[in-house]
Amino acid sequence: MKGVNRMPGIRGHLLSAILIYPLYFLVYKLICNVFKVPFTPAVDVLLLSYFVYIIGSDLPDVDSETAPIRWFAHALIPMLFLVTVFKSDFMDVFRKKFGDMAIVALVFVSCVGGFIGGYLLKLLRHRGFLHTLSFALIYAMLAGFWSFLGVKLDFDSSLFIGLSGFFGVFTHLILDYRSIKVLTKWW
């Protein structure tokens, strides 16, 4: 239909985020240089930041029944839990007490929990709370805390990853509410 202004779907959100992420990184580096804060992220930090940004760029649509990210969340939730637990001191204690069966039990429980958690997403209304700056801040804090406490990165890297999450969600919100045609008209 001519004249109808459609919101971008997963393709528009992801492709826009792929194009905008380098700009985010450049601005972050420039701000660090202006304030004379040394920041040279390792490759794993850049990859994690990119992952958090890209996921954030489509994450608000996890409340949509037709969004592919909703099904991806079923796999993502257990993966994040497992990485956090395996990197924690708790895992060493748990493994000494129960042996390799601890790993099997942990993988099973986290996968079932992720599956159930994914179904709980049905309780959310599309374009509700997940499409707010409050959610962007919560996602940023979770990403930052997870990378600091769970993955055990340093504070500077965790801050960078947390802000990546915020600006990933912010990219989604701008594309939905302002419908920037320059970025989305070809996809």
C-alpha cells in the first residue's frame, strides 16, 4: 500500500543495528579520548558488546507473538544462566560435591527454565513496557552486571557492554517510533 508507514521488522531492526554499531563504538572511543580514559577493548569484549547491541536492537519485540526473537529467547535464557554459573565460584563447590552429574543437572534445569521463561513472555503486551527507556536501562544494567559479575570482566568493559545494551534497545525504539526511512526503506 502506498503511503502506509510500516514499522520495521526483525530485518530492519537487525540491519540498522549492524550499520549503527560501528558509530556507537566510534562515539564511545571519542568520548573516552576526550576525557583521557584509556579504553582498548579486547576482541571478546567487542564481540560481547556487539552481541548485546544486536540482541537489544530486536529485544523489545520479544513481547510479540510472531517475533522470531521470542523463540530465540528460549535458547538465550539458559545460555546466559549457564555461562554465569560455570564462571562462578559456586560451580566449583557444586561440582566437587556432586561430580559431573552436577553439570548434567544444571544444563537440564536451565534449559527447562529457559523454555518456561520463554512461555511466560506471553503475559506481556506488545509495544508495552519493553518499548520504553526504562526497559532499555534495565537491559543495560543487566548486561553490565552480567558481564562484570557473571563473566568477570573489568568495570570499564562491563560499562561498555551495558551501554551497548542500552543503545541497542534505543535503536529499536527510534526505528519503531520515528520510522527513520533512510535506514529502513531498502529492507
